Amino acid sequence: MPRFVRVFVTNNLQSYRATATVVANRSNVSTLLNSILERGEEKLKNRAFLHHYKQYGCEEDDFEESFNSVFSVINAYEEAFRL
């Protein structure tokens, strides 16, 4: 897999804005997302911090919809890995 690295060398580093971007497409991201999803579902089940979100208009259904979206992403990664 090709990797491209662009390097700028200068004595006046203050004239450049520092940025870095890393892009990776790996199958093990589903493990991380699944862990985050499980923790979020557990917190919702225990109603942890829910009152803070409700004061800004978020309801339990919003969380359920978000969890379903994350679950779909996990399934897509796992399906792509099987191919």
C-alpha cells in the first residue's frame, strides 16, 4: 500500500499553521465502536446524565436512533472485512 508523506522544512515555522491528519480504514475499528456503543447503551439504561441532555431537547429516542446508526456502521465494517 503506498504511503505519501509531504515534508516542509523551513526556518520560519511560525508562518505555517500546524495540522496533521491520519486516515485509516481498518477492520478493528468495529471493536472500538462496539465498546463505545455498549458503554453508551449502559449509560442510557441507567439514565446517566440524561437530565442534562433533556434540558437541551434530546430525548431517549434520539439516543436509540444514534445507537442504531452506530450499530449499522459496525455491521458495515464487519461485512467489508469478511469480503
